Amino acid sequence: MKSARQPNLVVFVAEGMPAGAIAALGCRGIHTPNLDRLASRSAVLKRKP
């Protein structure tokens, strides 16, 4: 019997970096092309203010 494929989960923790400090979350002053590419192909979970 085949088991169900488990989803991958990646959590980024960065001390001293505000939650919206990457371009994928709206920051225009910081360029983060690799994180933006990852976010464009992923589910991005944000905390409500």
C-alpha cells in the first residue's frame, strides 16, 4: 500500500528582520530575488496586523 506524500514545510526565522522586509511581501527597498521566486511558487502565510 502506498502512503500519502507528506508536504514539505520550510520556516524562515531571521532575527532583527521585520516580517514584511522582503519584496514578495511588499517591501520596495530591499531586493530579495531568490526569496521572491520561492514565495511565487509557495503558500505564503502572513500574520494579520
